[in-house]
Amino acid sequence: MAVTRHVDLLEPIDLSQHFGKVELYLGQVCQIAGISKMQLDYWTNKAQIPTKGKKQRIYDIHALETVMLIKQAKDKGLNLGAAIDAARTFRALPAQHAAE
């Protein structure tokens, strides 16, 4: 019975409120985005995607979104330069327009 009372104290957690704290390593970003480490390294330099870390690059959630937008644009046939431009333009849109 004591366990039930403890469970009653818990409430659902809205993980979206914590996404800004997420930090991912290069390999994790590659796995999520479905690209190689060479691609990510090249795209990071070419698109000037901000990262943290000295010995190994660390990507925040916004950098991951940029990488995934570039991947999406590349998958739709854009060359890398156009994919980077499309990702930047999309990210600059107000949130309500981005969903349309």
C-alpha cells in the first residue's frame, strides 16, 4: 500500500521543457540524423553549425535540428549549399509558419 501512495505523488513530465538542456556527441547526432561522421563533420564546417566542446564536438538541440533539416533537403534533391540555405531560412521562420 505504501508504494501506491508514493506513485500518487508523481505527475507526468513534459520533456519538451528540457530539450534546451540536451547535448549530444557527434556519434549520437549521426545516429539520429542517419548520416555518417564524415558528412556531419563536413556539414558542421560548411554550414558553420555551432558546437561546444574542445576534444569532441557537442551539439545542442538546435544544431541537431539544423543537421536534420539539411539532411531532409538533401534527401529531396538539393545540393549541400542549397540545403544549408533552405535549413537556415526554415529555422528563421516564425514557429507558426514553419508548421504550415
